[in-house]
Amino acid sequence: MPMPDAPPHCRRTLRTIWIVLALLAARAVAAQTAPQPVPEPAPRAVPADPRLPAVQVIASPADALGATDAASAGSVDAARIQARPMLRPADVLEWVPGLLVTQHSGDGKANQYFLRGFNLDHGTDFATSVAGVPVNLPTHAHGHGYTDLNFLIPELVERVDYRKGPYAASDGDFASAGAADIRLRTRLAGPIGQLTLGGNGYRRLFGAVSPRLGDTDLLIGVEGLVNDGPWDVAQRARRGNAVLRWSGGTATDGQDLTLMGYDARWTATDQVPQRAIDSGLLGRFGSLDSTTGGESSRTSLSGTWRRSLDDGRIEASAWALRYRLALFSNFTYLLERPDTGDQFEQADARTAAGLRVARTWRASPGGVPSLATLGVQARHDRIDVGLYDTQARERLATVRSDRVATTQAGLFGELTSFWTDRLRTVAGLRVDRLENRVEASLADNSGRSAQTLASPKLAVVLQPTPTLETFASIGRGFHSNDARGTTTRIDPRSGDPVVPVQGLVPTLGSELGLRWAPVPGLVASVAAWRLKVGSELVFVGDAGTTEPSRASLRKGVEVSARWLAMPWLAFDADLSASQARFSDADPAGRYVPGSVSRVASLAVTLQQLGPWSAGLHVRHIGPRPLIEDNSVRSGSLTLADLRIGYRMAPRVDLLLDVFNLADRAANDIEYFYRSRLAGEPAAGVDDRHVHPAEPRTVRLSLRMGF
């Protein structure tokens, strides 16, 4: 069956961006041949205040003392990101210690994320932004907080700044487990082009240029990708990305504009029941519905303006987003609708916009040198969201169709006080307001809701020696719920009454940590943390209603280390152990399904060994409970990826990437629920459902600079 066409406006938008980029690229190549490049302007520092002690901010993560307010926060630069092979764009987040990325469906769908005892599903409880644009989508058709990073071009990432826990006043919704800001490059050393070929029909073409336009920079990047994957039903993934980025000034006094366009379509192999594999009905890479999959598009425009002032600095940013998704899934096969199958479509079409303004002052309340920040954030989403019964991607019935308007606004303040040259505190307060309006296809489920929540924060940072820094943090965060869940009173499938849920659910986190840099090139951190989550009531897009989950308590320990042993040899090691339990007593059990108790990662990077370079990354995720009484558990997952690079000429590199180096027959994801195959009892069968990790996969890239 042919795939349905994407919305016409999405095709036109992406086509227009590609044409503009092609024209600009031609101009850029000509500009790159100029004999004398314009020198980069020197950065302007914020005027110094003699009353403030110096706080050194180090760009290199190998010496990060004084750079963060928590042991679990940090930054990863482009050089480290590029040293590691990446199977998917979202793998850039695996540089966040303890965070793992997997997939349970086709490559066009958002990934599955695990962090701090959470199965984050597709991104809930971990806030992500790219070029200042929030990626998490509230009240999404498939899952609240849906985080699809397939539009990201990894080669254009300049830095990933990450934080874990709800301790930063500037972090709002979805940031209880953590947050990451993915920042894009503003310029390249020269034009680059890359062609990648791999097994199973994998082909990728990437190119980028960054000419100077007067005293400003223009960055242009394009990517095209096709991939069938190892699946018995070829996924026929097709993806196009384009980035146009203009910037001027410096990091403290400058401005930028970023236009991004993305379009994709794919066929998916969803998770399948283990019993079908054991019986020989399916192979490990088989499918029970060859028409699942989807198409998605995304266009965003964002801009940032920043200035240093005599008494501090100010920064303002704004963004706008147009997004579409049509996702077809079938997880239970013949359980609900034996005649037509259980396939359903989740459709999401939205326009969203937001802004952020923050002003920082130097102050001395009570004679204590301090930095005070006051900021405001806001976003508004207008969403057409629907759930439909389908067969072979043809709609059979409407389960529910809603028009939603949701507005979030947050006011935050933070005071950093330097009590001595070794002791500082960071006190913060955040107040958030959420307002929802839902127009549902079932009138009883329409309505309005609103809620306000205050979230105080506090961190204490003590540096007892020049090589040791200690941290204590506590903070209240929150997690919004799907707007439809706050107004739904009738289950759209069964007609049973439903109790609406609150819009904002509080979380409370605390953390003790230290960072130690005993010798140049070695930095290690340890953090012990707790996170208490209120009732995790969320909207279940697969069913069109709300599903209550109990309050929970998560706690754990994280250890992270980076060692630059030689100028050409670096090691990165992370270990995270956690425990997640429901807070109340219930006969069903206290284990949180999907919660990961053990995550480990080890990376070894070799560079400048003559023309050779290499990177090995091994990651491990331990077994986890699949139901509340822990009687059914998943298997563990250990995979190794390898990158070998060879410089053939001054600006010509050959890259060999091998994923799943040992060809382990492991599963990316496992669930336990009820489904029904042909010939099975009408009530269905409880079983584990798995999606395998890709087998050994080899990709060869030729990268050329001009």
C-alpha cells in the first residue's frame, strides 16, 4: 500500500528551504574562495565588579570545577560528540551520564529514553531544547512530552548542556528527571560534505557551509537519508533535514536566527509477542502488521538576542513551531477488533510559539556579593489531536477528536550569593501557571482547567580544596498532564465515567554530590539523589483516556569520570544505580514497571595517532521489572559500538562505524501486557512484547572539506 502524502504545506515549506539553501550554498562556496577571511571579532566580557569573587567557567569538561551548581550537571563539546558513532540523532543525549536511548518502533518515531530510574517513554520528565526551541510536546497524540529528535543533524551540534533533578529555577515543565539544551554551531572551519553507505539500504548525504556575510555568519546544512533497516518488512525510512542559521556578535553581545525544516515517512516494525518468536510464527525481526508506521514534519523559527550591561546582562529569545504527525500502530493485534485488527492512528497537528526573557544583575544584599536573575517563560500551543481506529492506514471510526489550546507561563528568580571565595548558595523560586481549553468530539469531555504551582529551589556549593567541590541541592519541580485528561469525564471507548486529573503534578528532588579533579586531565563526580513524584496521572494516547498511576519514590547513586590520559587517549566512564518504588501499599506490588536499576557506559577515544583515530563505546542497561510485583523482568542489554577514522588527505576522512559490534541478540525494549494472535482465546494472552536491537550494522562514510 502506498504511503499517504504528507500535508501539502509541509512539503512546500521543506522544498522552499531546500531551494533557498541551495542558492545560499552556491554563494557560500564562492565566498569560501576569498583569499583573506574576515577575522572573528573578539568577545566582550561582562564588565567586572571588584566586589565579586572570580568564578572560572571552563569550556573543557576535563576541568569543570566552578562551572556548575550540581555534581550531576555538565557540558559536552562537539569534539567529544563527534568522536563517538551514533546510530540515531537522539544518541547525542547518551553523553548525559546515566541516560540511554533505545527504540521500540520505526526510525521516524521518537526514541525511548531511560534515566534515574525512569522509563521516560518518549521524553516525559526530561526537558530537551534545540537552538532555544523546546522539543517536548505537551498534549501530544502519542504521549505527553513527546520528544522527537530525528530533525537533529549531529554534525551541527556545538554543545550539549545538561542538568539532572529539579534544582534549576530556569527549568520548568518536563524537567523533573533532568534537562538538556542542545546548542548548534554558528560557523564551520570550511564547507564539508559527507556520504555514508551501509547495509540494509542505508544511504545518507550531508553537506554544510558557513560563509561570512559582512561581520555576521551564515550556517547552511542539509541532510537526506534513506534506510530499510534489518526488518523483514522494510521500513523504507525517508528523511530530509535543512538548517539555515544566521548569527552576529559574540556569546555575550550578539543575536542569531535559526530556521529548521524536517520531513519524514516510514514503515514500522512495532514490538511483537515473545510467544510468536518462540513458536516460529515470526523471526526476531518480523512484523504482525506490515502497514504500521507514519509520517511527520516540523518547521521552526527561533531567535536569540543578548547584551552585556554595566550591571549585568539581559537575554531574550522567541520561537515558533509548526508540527504534523500521523502515526499508525498496532500493539494488541486482534484483541479489541478481531475482524479488522487493532491498528489505530494518532494524529497531531499543531502551531506553537513561545518566549523567554532573563535579566541578571550584580547586587550586594547585606554586603554579600551576589548575582540576581529574574526571568519569564511562556508558550502557547493550538492543537488538533485525534485518535482513530484504522485498518491498513484507512480510518474506520473516530475514537475521539479534540481541539486543544494550552498556555503555560512561568516566572522564575534566582539569587547566587558568594559568601566566601569557597562557599556560594543558589536560592531560586519558580511560579508556573497552566491553562487549558478543550473542545472534544464528545461534548461531556470539553471544558477548561487551570492551575498554579510554586517551586522553591536551593543549592549550596562548597569548595574545601582547590581540587574538590561539594554540592547539596533540593528543589521542587513539576510535571504537567495532558490537557485532555484535565477535562475528560467519559471514557470515549467504554462510556464509563472518568475522574479528571490535575494539570500540574509536583515532584520533590534532593541531591548530595562532589566533583574531584586531583590532577590535570582527570575529573570525577559522585551524586546521591532522591526524587519523590506525586500521582503520575497521564493521558494514554493509545486508549483516548486517562490512566492513573500511583505516587512513587526514586533514589540512587551516580558515578562519572573523564580521564585525558594522554593528549591522544581519553576515557569516559559512567555508572548509575537506582531504585524506584511506589509509595503506597497495594496488593499489585510496589515495583515501578520499566524502571531501570542499573546503567553503565564506557567510552575510549584515540585521536591523532598519525592519520588514525578511533572511538569505542560500550553501554549497559540492567534488567527491570515489567509488572508491579516484579515477577516478570526484562533481560539486560549490553552493546558496543566502534568508530575508526583514517585521514586520507588534509581535508579528506574515511570513517568506519560498526554498531552492535559483538552482534548481540538483545532487545531494545520489553513490555508485558495482553494481546491476541489469530486462533488464540478471545480474552487474549498475557506475554512479554519485545523489539530487538539492530544486529551488527556497518556504515562507511567519506567526509570531505573544501
